[in-house]
Amino acid sequence: MAKAKKPTKAKELIKIKFKKLANGNLSIFLEKYYGYKVTGILQDGNPKTQALRKYEFLNLYLIPEVTPANIALNKTTLQLANTIKAQRIVEMQTQNSGLPKRKKEERVNLIDFVLKIADKAFADTNNKRSEYYTYNSLAHHLKAYKGNKIDINDIDKAYVSGFIDYLKTAKNGNFDGQDKQPIISRNTAHKLFAKFSAVLKKALIDDIILINPIDKIDPKTKPKAIPSKREYLTTDEIKTLIATDCKRSDIKNAFLFCCLVGIRFKNVKNIKWGDIVTDSNGNTILSYKQIKVNTFETLPISNEAIRFLPIRVNQKLTDKVYHLPKNETVNDSLETWATAAKISKKITFHVSRHTAATLQLSLKTPIETVSKLLGHSKISTTQIYAKIIDESKKKAVNKQNGMFDKKTKTNKVKS
């Protein structure tokens, strides 16, 4: 009985290969197989063939794995190389299938692309102090770094690394007299680089670029933010604010409501009467959509928080509970109110969210529960507030220091 022939293994279209460099690194490249051509006839009568190959160097390198960090970096680099390989295979199969080829890449100016994103952010929020301002600031710094003629398609690892170095000494401000301005803070550099990352990510999603050069950057070199102080109010300070008049009672009530509930300004501004319901046990429940993370949350409301809801008179379920102006106007009113209450802390609306977190933790509410109440996706975010409470305990205990330094006088007993 004749042996069954083994199935012929399909030729791999693209292979990842490595070339050793003089410095010990390995340069990664792709070997692409395009079939073969007949170059002659062998002695046995079979055709003599030669494989048709092309090579693409990826400007990706593996480094000697002498440290855990190098091993992790090599792993990321190989993942990126495999992603490129998969993209190239799809492109080759599309060409060979007779399907329409992808349109030649359009040249997209980086600054124009950033400003377009800024305009979209303004159209979505009608707020020039938020995303719109930051993207315009990014456009300013990108022009200061390399001018306004750069195309997104030309951005590579070297450009990104250079921009990181630029941010270390970049001057603050987007106006005349830039040279006289101080160097931007680390937090500003972190925010600008985060927006730059978002720009390139969108370019990748929009098929403007096939590879995101930021993926090639060592995470350790990216600008890091310095944790900022999270201001919050104590129970006594909340009581003081309750007893102090505010010119805008709607702002006062909304702020105090959030000190107990912990939702963000955009959320409290948009909640409707239909979002507040009573369950079968008589508990008041707030069901709302978190604007920042685009998730729906169900949140019980305490009797104390209900005190700060407006009195509902003939309002429809679709009517807003609070009618608040823009965030900047609200914060100005809060500052005036806090001054009248003789509270020296800088109060913004977001302080109410910090207050809700620290208040719950001081009441011994488990951190996992507090995390759910605040709608945090990661418990590490909530742990920041636990550290704040610990610091408050230390300050309270440290007030005892020196209590008994002064010698007390004792009555002398006559013998």
C-alpha cells in the first residue's frame, strides 16, 4: 500500500527576521515572499526556480536582555513587529484577491489635524477653557518645537523623543512675550503629551498612519505628572457653609448635594427629575450616566442629601433638577461664598467630589464601597483619598506634640 503524501505546507507570505548589528542589537525586518520564477531546467527535467523576495526594515531593534526592563521593552517591540507583519499580510492578500487597493495615503498636516480636533472639542462642549484650550496649546508647542510644516505621516520615534525633550524646557503661555514666560510645569508637560498621544491614536484609528510611533517609546521617558493636592472640606466646614448665605441658592444646594453624593459637575448639571426615583423599600435612588466614562450608575441618596434637592413644583420628568451656569461662573460664586464663610481653602466644584470621598472614608465606609459610590473604574483612584485621611489622622495626633514640655509648678510642702 502506497504511503499517503504529506500535505504540502503553505509558504509563509511574510516572515520576521533579524540582523545582528555591530553594537549587539538586533535589527528587525520583514522578508516578503512573492512567489517564484523559473530560471532553468534541472538534470531530472524539473524546472529550476528562484524565490521572489522583498525586504522591509522596520526601524525596530531588540536590545540585549540584561535587565527586566530590557526584556519588557523587547516584548513590546516584538508585539509591534507582529502587528506590522499582520497588516502587511492583509495588504498582500488584498492585492492578490483583485479587491480594490487601499487609496494612497493622503498627506495630513499635524497642526491642522490638532486644530481640527480642538474645534470638535469646542463644538461638543462649548467650553474654550477645557479640551479646546489644551489642544490649541498643544498646537502652539508643536509649532514651537518643529514648525507648522510637519505631516503626521512623517512623525517617527525620533520626532516623539525630541518633543519629550522639548517639553522639559518649553516656555509657558500662548501669547506674545513667550520668551519672558516661565518653563511649563511637569503636570502641564504631562497633559500636553497625553493630548499628543490622543492625536496620534486618532490618526491611527482614521487610517492616516499605520503605526503609532509612541508605541516605540520607553514608558519611563514619557512626561510624568506630580500628584496634586486634593482639597476637601471637613464636616465642620460643611456645617459652616450651610449656615452661610450664598447669592446663588441653586449653586449652594447643588454643591452641598454633591458633597454628600459625590457626582461630577457635568453630571449634576444634567440630572433630570426622572433620574431620581423611590424603590420598593422607600429608598431614594439616583440613576444617571457618567459623562466622563460614559457608563450608567445607580446611586442611593441619603436623607441628608435629599435636603439639598430643590422643591419640585409641576416640573416634568424631563426637566433638569438644577439650572446651573457654566463651571467657571459656578466656581466664582463658590469662592465668594467660601470667603463669606471665612474658609481659606480654594473651593471649586470638584472639591465637593473630594469631600464626598473623604467623608465616606472618615465614616469607616469600606474603600471598595466608596470606589463604587464614586464610579471609579480602578480602586487605586480611590486609594488616593485613603492616604488623605491617613495624613489628617497624623496631623491630628501631631497636635499633641509638645503638650507636656512646660514644667508644671508644684506646691512645696513645709516640713
